[in-house]
Amino acid sequence: MNTRIDRRFAELKAQNRPALAAYVMGGDPDLATSQAILNALPQAGADIIELGLPFSDPMADGVAIQMGAQRALKAGQTLLGVLGMVEEFRRKDDTTPIVLMGYYNPIYIFGVERFIAAAKQAGIDGLIIVDLPAEEDDELCIPALEAGLNFIRLTTPTTDDKRLPTVLANTSGFVYYVSMTGITGGAIKSRGAVGEAVQRIKAHTELPVIVGFGIKTADDAAEIGRHADGIAVGTVLVNAVATSLEDGKATDKTVGAVRDLVAELAGGLQRARS
Amino acid sequence: MDRINSLRNGPDEHGRFGIYGGRFVAETLMPLILDLEREYRAAKQDPAYAAELKHLATHYTGRPSPLYFAERLTAHLGGAKVWFKREELNHTGSHKINNCLGQILLAKRMGKTRVIAETGAGQHGVATATVCAKFDLPCTIFMGATDVERQMPNVLRMKMLGAEVRPVTAGAGTLKDAMNEALRDWVTNVDSTYYLIGTAAGPHPYPEMVRDFQSVIGTELKEQFREAEGKLPDAVVACVGGGSNAIGTFHAFLDEPDVAIYGAEAGGHGIETENGHAASMTGGRPGVLHGNRTYLLQDGDGQILEGHSISAGLDYPGVGPEHSYLHDTKRVTYAPITDNEALDAFQLCTKMEGIIPALESAHGLAQVIKLAPTMRKDQSVVLCLSGRGDKDVESVGKYLGLLK
Ligand SMILES: Cc1ncc(COP(=O)(O)O)c(C=O)c1O
């Protein structure tokens, strides 16, 4: 398989640069503003985009992303709407990888086969589905891989060496290491432990390892970026949207708030290899 | 009935009952639920575990719970004999304690130092707080803010038992939201914490485990009824929230084709009212939430609806996966009961039998009230009276205008 994700990591490797994966919620705070945010991410410094598929009951997410999902759903976002955002994005950008991140039920209800075809068509490169562990690979992972979509798995501090091979077996694109046991928005307890964990995963796979959960500042980015092939940020970006709103509505600051923060984090990440 | 065609074989090794069930959880929790499954299998093989549970059931819970012939109600309904399996007489006032004792012993075996649980009506929260007091483990109970309001007596009981009660304001502030929050806590505190799920739902092995702990209801009932009447009952009935008292009642009868089985779902304002009921099988369709595939109330885009029921314990948009399977195979008939039907049944039972039922159980009774008159007088229907209604007297008093 050679996907936009594979190509992007090859480029980054050549440049000796860790990846910045930026998560935004598809449809937050409204459909048009969310599209503008998405379109602005590559320029601001995002190497990979994680696009959140809103779900009513995001069990692994903290308050910030829960609220982002609620805003998106209230704005009328749907699965088709999120795919439409990607299609629109692809008119101008055919290289930045987009990973759809969310929960299984909306996809299950849409229909797995129909979803895979539509996701490919729209220009999605990979999937992170939080509530589909390796034990449920037949549901979506295997059909997605067969169709040429990357299926990116979360590994966590509880995924020990014995379990890692099971988790990594059908993982492709990259491995997403969740820096802590917890929900999005929490704080990393020990940066040192993160580095060790990445090394542990790398002993089992050739795939790039990206670290996410709990990365909030440019300094975090610089520090964690030293130990990994990339970092993922989400909660702070969704919070940037939230704080830019007035009466729950987007303002002329909203897109800029996200763009500036991504640029700042990208700047921090540049220091990781220096 | 041979084992191959038995309806009692589930789940399979993937935790599936047909297409339902499974392990749809975040990776962080996966090693833990595999651990739990191993520990549960080991405990099942351990005679000491069974003996301890039996001892607690007898001396702490007060089992066996009586099988009671509801004479006045029978005469009033003018059809089949009506019986109650009196789970409301258990210590803590409902069937929930059966499951809590089984699981707390597991938590102890696993060396866990903290317990969390979700609760709707507060009965499971009370039962959890109770066993945590007895076994000296700190516990945190997640309860929707709406439910905290409508089940205040149980909130006070939990607090007095030493539990921390965390009101959950997300969504409609009911059982679904409490379960989300409990799962978030669990993911955060995996190492120390045991999640004591209160119904026969969630990721494998919970549906199987909770069913096994509750199956004592049907097993006792079968024997008690045989002693009383020398045969099997013609029908058994239970209310269905997540479905633990129901599966516990039904399981012993699944392979008895002559026993009709009915589950009463929460029909709320009526099944035709959009988002106005919590009848997931009558009014929902299969989806994935809280670790399992099962019937769910949801919109066309797979977003979960809040649902509604007068009864906090039934106000949940899903149902345990084994019920979904029994619904598809048509072995069990699931029927919606409205808020008003449940309120009527609540009053009838109170006035005619001197038993104040939980609003949840009143849904089951409303189904019996519909069913008994259609049956012959030499037939019998047994209701699982899952809980007592002390917790509901204030809410019902308000509905009936007895309180300002
Ligand atoms: C008395 C009683 N019956 C029934 C229920 C519903 O739960 P389940 O369907 O798991 O038995 C509850 C839940 O709180 C309850 O308190």
C-alpha cells in the first residue's frame, strides 16, 4: 500500500522532521467555518489532518471534544457532511493526508461497504475508530485495508509487549500512541515514560509512531517530538475554537485562532530535532 | 432440549449472541476486559468462590426470595393466577444486589482498590455502595443529574453508605450519560479501578457475567413454582432496562418452549412519540454503543437519542445484547408499557396487594395486567418484582398531585 500517509512520512523522514497531526472536529462550530479551518491547516503547519466525525456519546473524549461534537451536531453535521468537507478540501490539496477519527456507530449505520467507497471517493486516507479494538477487526478494519485505506490503531500504556503484536497486526499508516491512560484533554504524567513507550513500540514495528493526548504547548511539542515520529494535538485546537466564539457563534477570530495555534505548535516541533 | 439447539449457549468466544454483543471498547480497556474474563472463568471453577457467594446470598441478601401468590390481583384480573418473585425483599430492595455481590468478590480477587458504577434509579448505586461498605472499598457512583433529582432517597442512601455520588450533567442527565462518564473514569483509572456494571450490557464478559449472577432468580423461581403447582408456569414477565432482572428471570426458561416469556420495555409517552420513550427493541435498531452491538434508539445518522421514561431505571436508549438476540429469534416477546400504564399498575399493586413496587417493576406488572385476563384460570403468570418502590413514592406522589 502506498497512500498519502506513507508518502508524507517518507518526505518527513527525508527532511528529518517529526509530523504534526492536527485534529479538528468536522463541523465545529458550524459547517462553513469548519471548512475554512480545515482548508487553512496545511498552510499553518499541519502535516497530517485528523478530522473528527462527531458522535453523540464520545466515551474516550474529555469535555472539550465532547462540546466540539455537540456544536457540530447542532450545526447539522452528518457523516456525509464530513465526507463532503474532505471532498471540498481535496479540490486544492491532493497531498496532505486526512485521517477520519471517531466512533463506529455512525459508520455502522451508514453501512460499512458504502462508507468505505464514499470515504475513498472523498479522499480520506485512513481511519482511527476509537471503539474498534483488534478483537473487532472483521467489522471495518479488514474491509478498509482491502480497499486501500490505512487503519491506524491506538496503542496505550496498557498495551503491553504481549499484546502489542495483536494490536499492530492489522495497523497501517502509522501507530498512534496514547500517552496516558485517560480521555482526551488530560495531562501527560511523565514525558520520559513516553519516550520509553515509543521505543518499546518501535521494537515491534517499522511504522512511524505518533504520540497524542495531553500535548498542549509548543514546549510539549518540542519535548515529545524528540522521542517520536510525530505528535498529535486535538483538545487545544478544539478549545481555541470554543474560546473564539461569541454566544456560541463563530467570529472573525475563529479560523485565525486555530491557524495561529497550529503555527505555534509547528514552531515548537521544529525545535525537536535541533 | 439438546445443547446444540439450546438458546442458553451464548455468548460465543467473541462475546456474541448472534450478531449482538462483542467488545467495542477503546484499546486502553481491552487488556482489562480480557483480564476480567480470565478472572471470571477462574472464579467459576473455584468452589470457594461459589461457596462464598452462596453464603452471602443466604445470610446477607436473604435468598431465596419468596414466590408469592397475588390472590386479590388474580381475582381482580379474572384470568391466570398471578405470582410475584419477590426480589424487592432482597437486602437493599432490588435484584441489583445479586450481581453486586458476585462482582465485588471478583474485584477483590483481582486486587482492585476502587470501585465505580453507573446508576439510573439508584438501586444499583445503592447495592454497589452497600457491598463496597461491606468489603471496605472506596466507591464512586455516576448518576445523571435528572436522576439525582427524581431518586433523591437513593442518593442519600448511597452517601450514607460512604459512596461519592457524581452527578452527570451531559446530555439529558440520565443513565446513558452516567455510563459514558463511568467509562471515562475507568479509562483514566484502569489500574486501580473495578467497573461494576449494573446491568446485562456493556462489553463482553459483562452481559454474560451479570446474567449468570442474576440467573438465580429464574432458577429459584422454577423450583419454587414446581413445588407450589407441580409444573412450569405458563408465562414469565419482567421489566427491561438494560435487562438484568429480565435475563436473570428468563434464562432458566429459554429452553422450555411451553413457557411464554415477556419483557416490558419503557414506552414513555407512547412509542409513536419521537424520542419520547425508551423502548429500544420496539422502537430502535441495531447499533454499537457502550461496548456492545445491540438495539439502540438512534437517529438516521447513528447519533444516539436520549429517550424518555418515567422510570429512571428503564430510561436507557439501549438494552443488553442477549435480549436483542432473543428479540430477533422471537423467543421473547418485548412490548412497550407507557408511563401511565406503569403508574396505574403501581397504584393497583399497592392498593390490592400491599406491596409498593418500583416504577421499573410496575412496567412488568402492567404487562401482566394486560396478559392475565387473556389466559385461562388454570394457567399462571409469574412477574419478577424486581424492586420496591420506596424510592419512587415522592416522584409518584408528585405525578398524582398528592404533593405540591
Ligand atoms: C427495581 C429495578 N428494576 C429494574 C431495573 C432495570 O434494570 P435491569 O433491566 O438491568 O433489570 C432497575 C434499574 O435501576 C431497578 O432499580
